[in-house]
Amino acid sequence: MPPLPAANHLEHTHRFDEGNPLAEKSTLRVAILTALMMLIEIAGGWHYNSMALLADGWHMSSHTVALGLSLLAYVFARKYAHDPRFSFGTWKIEVLGGYTSAIFLVMVAGLMIYQSLERLIAPSQIHYDQAIAIAIVGLLVNLASAWMLKGGHHHDHAHGAHDHHGHHDLNLRSAYMHVLADAATSVLAIIALFGGKLWGASWLDPVMGLAGAVLVAVWAYSLLRDTGRVLLDAEMNAPIVAEIREAIAASPIKARLSDLHVWRVGKGKYACILSLATDNEASPEYFKQQLSIHEELVHISIEINQIG
């Protein structure tokens, strides 16, 4: 009887994502910067009676919480990266952080709509010069934050060559989207405030608040859709699925693919379970070799059913 392979040849890591330490550091810096600007904008909007500025401040408050959640997601994913309780690694902690951030975006959109409609119905005096100054500072902070997070975004792409295979840090994307939403709201607030100051169009302030709410809601839907698909393992329309089918069909040893399950376990990394029916002598290792050309497949389980 041949000796059993050494245990270290049978074991393998369950960490399928290398993480994004640069994005984690950038998210921490942006969260601190956003929290400071949030306090300034809420105080300024309240004191100078600008709905657009106040909406931007409350909008930024939710982003502060969301950025904090994104940061915690990075920390916990890294802390528990080698915890054996996570069968397929901790990457989905980051995705869950992105999903939660998207929910905050939805809540912000609702708050912006409510407050803007309230100001349309009952307009009040706005101190334009002070509100414009604060809104411009807010925009500059948002642009600086976006620049910092962009560095982590580039680092993420350096680890993945094909966007269509899901090489995206969804947690970083959620943080980046919050910052962009802040920047867009700041731009709308500045337009509204200048319109009110120069042409007396005070109605522009709440109208721009409504426009910002719609924009935030659209971005939130996009993020909820993408993160929700990962969390629910709805990946059977991913390009890698067709590539698996093609590899099995092109194999010299003919086999029928009777069952296939594919799900994502990291940025651009997938696990799969295949059930094959064949009347030839073949081992699971043979078909794993056929699929090894696809580097994004990091965990493959194959069941062979002999027929005939």
C-alpha cells in the first residue's frame, strides 16, 4: 500500500484575496477628513440657512459613517484572513461593507428629498456669500478625498488584468462613490447658491437638492446591485462560466457537464464545483489540469460519474 501524501501537500490556504492595504490607509485618511468637513457644512448650512449646503452636510455625515464601515470591513477582513471558520476567506466582509454603504446612500437620498421639498414649500432667507464659501471648501475636500482613494483604486487594478472577470474592490468602490456623491452635491449646491445670489432664484437651492438626491439614488442602486450579486452568489452569468463550459467541451477526454456551481471568493477570484458524466477512465485531477489555464479559478472541486 503506497504511503499517504504528507499533510502539508493536502492542505491549502483559504485566503483567496490579497487585500488592499493602500485602500485601507486611504479610507482612514478620507474618513477623518470627511468627518471634519461634515461638521463645518452642517453648522454653516444651519447658521446661514442654505438647504443645499445643509443637505450636503447631512449627506456627508452619512458618508462619514459609511467610510467608517468601509474601514472596519478592511480591518476585520485582514484580522480574520486566516481564521478557519471562514471556508472561502474573508473577502465578503469587504463586500458586505460596500452593501451597507449603499444602504446609507439610499437613506441620504430620502433625507435630501424630504428636506428639499420642505424648503420648496416653506422657503427661507439664505446667507449666500458665507454658504458659497463653505460649499467651495467642501468641494475641494471632496476632490482631495477622491484623489486619495484613486490611489487605492489604481493599486486594485494592478492586481487584475480583466475587468470583466470582476477585478474590483467593491468596498473601495463604495467609499469612492460616497466621495463622488459628496462632490456632485457640492457642485449642485454652488450652482444653486450662485443662481440665488445673482438672479434671485432662491428656488434653485431646494431644486438642486432634489437633483442631488436623484443622482445619489442612482449610484446607490448600482452599488446595491453589484454587491448584492456577490453576497447572494449570483455569478452564473459571469464570463468564467462560459469559459469553464468551453474547456470541458474541448477536453480530449469527452465528458458531459451535468452540474456546475460558480461563485466569487475574491477580486477576480472564483471557486467552482463541477459534476461530470463520462464513459472514459478519467480522474478529477485531469479535468482540473484542463481548467488550470484560467488563473481566476482558485478553488476547483470536481465529481466524476462513470456511465456505461
